[in-house]
Amino acid sequence: MNRRRLLTGGLATIVVAVGAAHSPMSGLDSPFLGDSPRRTLGALFEVMLPDPAAAERLADGVDAFLITEDPLLSADLRMALVALEHGGLVRFSRLSPQGRTRRLRAWETSPVGVKRQIVQALRKVAMFTFYADPASWEAIGYEGPWV
Amino acid sequence: MGIAKAADWAGTARTDVCIIGSGAGGGVAAALLAEAGRDVVVLEEGEHVSRERMTQREEQMYPLLYRDGGNQNTADGAISVLQGRCLGGSTVVNMADVVPVPQGVLDHWREAFGLTRYSDEAWHKAGQQAMEAIGANRIPADRVNRNGQLLLDGAAAQGLSGGTFIHNRVDCIGSGYCMVGCAYDAKKSVALTFIPRALRTGQATVVTQARATRLDRSGRKVTHVRGVLSDGRPFSVEADHVILAAGAIHSPLILRASGLGGRRVGQHLSLQPQAPVSALYADDVIMYRGIPQATYIDSTEWANAEDGLAGFRVENVASTPGMAAASAAVWGPQNPMHYRRIAASLCLVPDRPGGRVKRKRNGRPAIQYTLQRLWGERMLEAIRVAATAYLRTGATHVTLPFAGAQPVTDESQLDRLGPLRPNSLPLISAHPQGTCRVGAVLEQDFHVKGLDNLQVLDASVFPTTASSHTMLPVMQAAILGVSELL
């Protein structure tokens, strides 16, 4: 795996994902990521987001938004998801939620730098996407912008 | 004359001075040169984003105001390197902190690097000139929000000290959205101060969405600045003098692409890494309203002739929900963000030059940087100080920036902080410096060695870290550099 190519870093994919929260759901097969990485993203969001119920909606939004993004940056996200999906004996998306959480916890403190890098970046994508979404604001008591 | 979008510009020009970049260096240079009667063309890669377009929505403003939409990172992904990319550059998106080059840093540059061209008095005078132009003033105590006050109280509880920043906000209403652009024009960025001054002379043209990529050279002179407009058309500006002010990441790229400046271009990068620490309180803090960065602990920082700027400092900080959550190393349904009850700060370590910027085949930067052991140790100490400040002011727990770290509820837990590893904590850099430094790439008057009409005037010129916040030092350098032309 080309380490430099793999994610230009945390915020790289954050902004890619940001607008996604506000994009319409495609309602179709994955428009950008492809079905397998899209499935991984949904499985990731389900265990990373504060509200698992928002996982599929926000993952759909990310996927739709990526079509308009910088291809280099978008490809980084796909590559990270592929690495996560195939980074263990059992594919990530086929693990139970507890199994997915265990894998992510192991990777984020792994001695292998690339694994830490992947979890850092995907965590930022997940958290930014969730909390930049106005649907999340009431629960955290944020009143939203003044303008 | 005026501000032209790429689509409305012919793509060719002849001028006295062409300035690449419109931030703290380029904007200041543009104003001073235009006021001295020079014809000036300023090339800005980003857009002119006026306050009407500042929506306070992070998912909209980061792509519009930041380099790569906030996507710029070190090659290993360990550090997010934030820079503005819009008219006014980073002065539009920064926290408005005004910190001149300390005397100890000037002493260090003189003794360790032999920089004697400009006297201390000249540096200080340049600082005063810039501060007056941007409305710099000390944040009064009654404008410090609870987030800022907790840090000061926590410092006092440890026998440490700090203060409130000098900032360049005027008539600030405390919306708290400084990092995504001020919708009220209270932050007196270069786009609201020096650029209008340049335009008022009738001598300046500012072209936005124009990305300079290469400089043509003939003998000891640069003859043309070439690049591409946002609509894909190439452009060319013929100039008697060229000022490169594209920032410490992209100025070296342009020199590299042009074969100028020698083999040390891009070396000696300082990133001044910052690590976030947050704490949860039982009642509301509401860090995101009021001035988002107002206070600091700096009794742990020093500047002298031997070390330059050294030690560490802790500064309170607040950001929008998405960025706040992304900056914390926690996730999962068991760890929701309690946005209203969080206090937060950044631990800043002035590092020594050790990284480099290389130009990739696709023209993008490869920022290579490793957190050296000493800076890592200081970062850990800074994190301890921040966490202790919160625990001693009543925080129920502190969230450290380490992946997988458990919440800290007792100071004894801070004794066991382990060594830092890359990608194990979310580091941020907002002050990259040093990649075209004086002595290595530049003469003391900021001219590129071997060239008579090319200067660099941005944060890349500093031999070592200039200050804990680089806006004012860049302005100081720009004022001194432009004085060579007047």
C-alpha cells in the first residue's frame, strides 16, 4: 500500500464529507464509492457516530457528495475504506458492531502507522459529518449560525 | 484597477511590481508599494469572499476560505496544516492574534544567523505600523468568555501565568465564528485593511482565482509570472519586480517549479504543532460564543538569544461543532459531544526547523515533517498543564488528544502519559514557517540569492519560528522588505 497516497490526512476527507450531510439521498446504488466501499462506510458510521440511526443517511450523503469533489481526495477516502474492509480475517462490514469497534480500537493504537492514519482520518470524517449536520444540533444544544 | 475575477481578466499585464499572494505579506506589500506610486498587480489563487458570503456554516466556508478546503496535511497525514486561500489569505480565517517577533527571537537571529540588516528598532517600528493599520488592541477582561477564564484560573491554580491577547477585532459582537470568516467585518483582516488601501490609490489591480505556477528568468532578473486562471486559461504578467508571498508551503513550490533559489528551497520547515485538549464541566461553558481565542498561558514559554522561541504555551480555543468533534480523539455512541459544557485549548510548541516541503509531480506539496522527541516531550508537558488547569477548575473529566485515551478525572493519571507517536493524536499547524529562510535561500533584504528583482515576503523567510502567531511577524517582514524598494 502506498502510504503517501493513502489519505492526505484527516481534514482531507473531512471537507469531502462535510457537504455530504446536506446532499440529497441517492436512493440508488452507490453513485461514487462503489457498493463495497459504500457498505464499509455505512458499517463504519454505525459504530463511530454518536447516533447509529444516522449512519445510512449520512453515508449516502457522503457518497453522493463525492461525485463533485476533487478526484484525488475522493479516491483517498475510497482507498482507506478498502483497506479497512480487507484489513482482517473477516471483512469489516461483515463483523458485528462489537467486532467492528474492536477492530477500530485496535487499529487506532496499532504500532503500524498506516492503520493509525486510517482510523484518524475516518474518525474525523465521521465526526465532522455528523456534527456539521443541522439535524445533530438540537441534541447538543447548539443554536446554529447567527446569519 | 480594482478587484477582477479571473473570468473578467484578459490574462496578460505589464506592471512595476507583481505580487503573488494577498495575505499578511502580499497585502501589506501591495498597499505600501501602491501608495508609493508603483503600479501593482496582486495575484490571489482564492476568491474574494465578502462578508455577505460568510454563512457561519463550516461545511460551506472551509472549502471557500481554506487551502484545499482545509485538506492540507503532512505527507504522513499526522498534522493538518491550515492556511487561508482567499483574498486576505490566512488573515481572514485566523484567530486574530497579534504577537510581534519577541526581542529574544531577534537576538537569536542576530547571534545564530548573523541577521543584522534591520535593527531591533526597525522591527519594532514595523510592528507598530502594522498594528495601527489593523486596529490591534488588547482584549479587555470583560470580553473573556468562560472558556478563556477557565484557562486563566487553571493557570493561577498551578502558579502559572498568562494573559489576554492583543487582537485585531474592532467592534466584535462575539458570534464566535472567526475561523470560518467574520460575517461582520469586525476582524480587520488584510482584505479589509491593506488591500483597500492599495486599491484606493488607483495603482493596484487584484486578480482573484489566479494561481501562479512559475517564474521566467533572464540572467539575474525574473521577467514574467505565469500561471493558470480558474477557468483554465493561462496568464502571464511581465513585471520589473516580483514579490512571492504565497505562504511557507507554496512559495517554495513556485521557486522549485521555476528552478530558482537553490537546493535549500523547501527545507527548514517549522510547523509549530498544536494539540487540542478539552474538558467537560457539569454546567454550561458555551465556548463557541464570545471571542473564541482570548487567553493564554505563556509563563512556560521563553525567547532568548540562545534558543529563540522555546518552551510551550497553552491557548484557549473554540470552534464550530464539526471541527470541535473532529479535533477530539473520541468516537462512538458512548461518547457524544457535550458541546455546551466543553472547555477547550490548544497546546502549542514552538519547534525548530526540521521538516521540508517538496513538489510532487502533480504540482502539489509533499509536506514532510516528523515530531522530534524534544518537541514531543514539551507537547506532553503542555497537555499536562492544560489538563491540570481544567481539573483544578472543576472539570468532571478531561479528554486528552491520544487515540484510545480514557477520560482523565484525577491529576495522578497525568503522570502516565506515554511517548507520542505519529498519527496517535490529532495535531494541527496554523503557522508553517521557514522554507525559504533568510541566509539559506534569501539575502537579508529578502531577495532570492542571485536574483536582483525577486523577493519572498511571507512566513517562509524566518530562520526559526518568529512568534507564537505569525500574522504580525509576516507583516513586519513585509514592511521591512518593501522598504528596500522605496
